[in-house]
Amino acid sequence: MKKILIAAAVGMLVAGSVAAQESPWLVRARAVNLNMANNDSTGLGLTVNDKTIGEVDVSYFFNKNVAAELILTLPQNQGVYSNGTSIGNFKHLPPTLTLQYHFTDLNGFKPYVGAGVNYTKITGDHLASPYSLDSKSYGAALQVGVDVPLTKQVSLNFDVKKVYIQTDVYSNGAKAGTLKLDPVLVGVGVGYRF
């Protein structure tokens, strides 16, 4: 009976310790401005419009400093221009996964840095004939940001990312060059730690 009581007491202490720890899950919602680099090698003067989008990300903390973040948004519609004249549009879905290091010893704010990979799926390519775009892009993603705790669970977030996205441009099926979008994403939002 003594062993059962000791085991129960140890079990309650461990359970209390786990409950007191922060959850490993953090969800953020951000408003993000995409500012495209628009480096075009086709000679057509191609550009893609800048825009502000909604973004949701889910982070999992392996410990208090290291986390993985999956960055998601809805498919985005972008206009394509040649020397300022519209030649069509396309849709893209750009999920990004980063590994982050969070600095937790500072009072009042928690900065972080991250690096990872982006996969962009390009669909709904509606460019004026004879032009078309490649359907996918893989590239690196770099990130820096800060969480400012408002309560134990809610924080204000500022975030800047550089995402490397490019697509080959085709004319009548032959490669005409590459359009590097490489956007800088500046975001502000709120986070909730479960």
C-alpha cells in the first residue's frame, strides 16, 4: 500500500510539473505585405504586383529555444505585366517551413531567427499567348521576428521573411528566361500559445 501511495504522489507531482509547462504549440495570424523583387531575364520587362495578404502559421517548440514553423496562406492571385502593360495573371500557393531559434532570456520580448525551404505551386496561369510559366518553384526562406507577450498565452508578432521564388517563362513552349519574384514579406499579427 505504501508503494502505491508513493507512486501516486510521484505521478501527481510529474503531472503537475507537465501542466505548468508551456504548451509546445503556437498559432499566429498575420497581415503580410509581399514586395516582389521582379528580376527578369527574358527581356520582356516582366513584373508581378505587390500585395497584402493574410497568413497563418503553426509553430511547434521542441524546447524553449528551438521551433519549427509551417507558414500557410490561401492561393494568391497575382497580376503579370510586361513593361507596365498587363499580360495576364496566375495563382500560387507558397507553403514555407522554417526551423527557428528563439532568444528567451530577454525581458518583455522574444526575438527569433529562422531558415527553411519554400515550395510554390503555380496554377491558373492565364498569360497572353504565346507566354506561359513553370508550375512549381523550390527555394530557401530566411526569417527574423519578435514576439511581444501581452498575456501568458497571447503575443504581438512582427516578422520579416525573404523567400526565394522563381519561375521559368516560356514562349511557344521554348524557355525565354527566368522571372525571380524573391519577395520580402513584412508581417504583423497576433499569436496564441496553447
